[in-house]
Amino acid sequence: MELSLLLEYGWVLIILIFLEGLLSADNALVLAIMSKHLPKEQQKKAINIGLLLAFIFRIGAIFIISYLFHVWQVQAIGAAYLIFIALKHLLKKDHGDKEEKGKSYRMTVAQIALADIAFAIDSILAAVALVIALPDTPMGDIGGMDGAKFIVILLGAIAGLIVIRFAAGYFVKILTERPSLETAAMLIVGWVGVKLLMHTLAHPAVHIIPHDFVEGPIWNIIFWSVMLLIAIGGWFLSGKTVKNDKQNDKQND
């Protein structure tokens, strides 16, 4: 490849790795939230299985990119599931802990698997949207697309999986220390579901929303701004709750 082409692909790869890292953090959050009610040993097993499934689904999704990109029903199912688990958690907040403790290990793993599929779809669609405008190369086709584009998407997916691997355990610890942070985490999950829904509504077969809007700067600024606000707001609000709880404990003593 020419130097200018290598630089163009390299720059997009850097952006993609950063983007995949952010999207993978959401996936890690879901792993943490869904598994934290389990006993410690089962919790570790559930997270490890979740990581393995995340790897399988993301790599598998890369090889069926053309299918994922053209069949809007797949995107719709992913969007519906992420929005569903977010709303279920938020609406049943009062007695959610009892329901979580009643869940079996297998049920937890099944829910993690479904969430991994939804996040894999979102991750690969985001990657395709980023690399699709890159010029073709003489590398030939892999998985129904230009070989160089395929490799860039693969490297981005691997980077995302590394983030999930190291972030999931950390998020379990954070959520244990700051339980109220779960609300912000689930708001983020639901917001990612909204993003997938927007892609579904902009699909050529549905065409309720203009495709240029969903891929354009305005929606991307809105999406990432809301993500940032939820994350920052959730962190500071949960911090205040923890502080208040400690003060109450001191007063009771």
C-alpha cells in the first residue's frame, strides 16, 4: 500500500480502537451488573463465560458484516433487548435486588449472552460505518469486504475485547462500592439501545429517519454528549450517596 493510504488506514484504526474501547466499556458494565448478585466463584465464572461469548459473537459478527448491515431486523432485536434490560432494571428498582438474587447461574449466563450479542451488533455496525468510506486496496476481499478494511475492523474488535477483559472485574468492584451507580450504567445501556434503534429506523428498508442524519455529525455529537453527561452525573451522584451513607453510619454509632 502507498504511504498516504497506510496513514489514512492507521488514523482510522486509532479512532476505531478508541471508539471500540468506549463501546466495550458498556459491555463490561452489563457483565458486571448481571453477575454481581452471584456468589464470588460463580461471579468469576459468569464473567469469564461472558468474555468468551463476547469474543465469539464479535469475531462471528465480523464474518457476517454484510448480513448484519443489510438485515434491519437483526439491528432491531439488538436495540429492543438493550432497551428492555435497561427499562426492566430502572422500573423495578425497589425490588430488583430480590429478583436478582433469585436468578440462577444459568439464567444469568443466558442474559449475559444475549447482551453480548446486542453489543456485538452495535460494535461491528459502528466499525463498518467508520471504515466504509476508506478507499479499497489490492488485498482482495475477506468476509464480503475489502481485506484491509476487514483487518482494521478485526483489530478494533480485538482492542474492544481487551477493554472488556480488564474492565469487567473493575466495574464489579466499583458497583459494589457505589450501588447507585447501577442506575447510570443502565441508562447508558438503554442509550446504546436507542442508538441501535436509530440505525434500524434509518435502514433503507425502513427509512423513517434519514440515513445521513444517523451517520452525520449532529447525531454523533448528541449521542456522545448524552453518554458523557450520564457517566459524569452518575459518578458524582453516586459519590454523594456513598458519603451520606457513611455520615449516617457515624451518626448511628
